Amino acid sequence: MIESTFIGKGEVRGFVFNLVRSSEKAYIYRVKSEDIEWYEVFKHKVSFGKVSYPTSKAFGIWAKWTYSLDVAEDIFKRINSGELFGVIPADL
């Protein structure tokens, strides 16, 4: 199970992540860093038996970000329909 709220570590240290929406295929998180807020949308992916949160290298491959919740919702719908990101190999 993926966490609904957490504080980032490493390259996202101190960022606050809050789950906005989830499905069996995708997630939307609202991310806050000081006075900036954006949304990260990514495909459900399991690595070593745990749901993976994307690192910076994953964006564009199986994750996207936007400042708009409406755009994030659209990306979420496209991932769920299979239109965006399609099949992701397990080793990415």
C-alpha cells in the first residue's frame, strides 16, 4: 500500500506529499515545497514487493507533473484507460 501523506527524503527532502486520488493503475499526489504546489501523477508500479514512487528519472517514462489539478486529473484518466504509458516493463 502506498502512503497517503509523507515527507520526502533525498532529492525531495522536506517536500510534503498528499495523496489526492488513486486507482489500481495510477496515483495523483499534491506536492508542496515552501510556497510552491504542484501535482505528480504516476502509473502504479511495484518494485521489490512495494509500490514505487517515481524518482526524477521516471518523469516522462511512467510519471508526469503539472501545476493544474485539472491537468493532473486528465493524465490520471489517460493512464487508467491505457492511453498514456501503456505497458511498463517491471525493470524500469
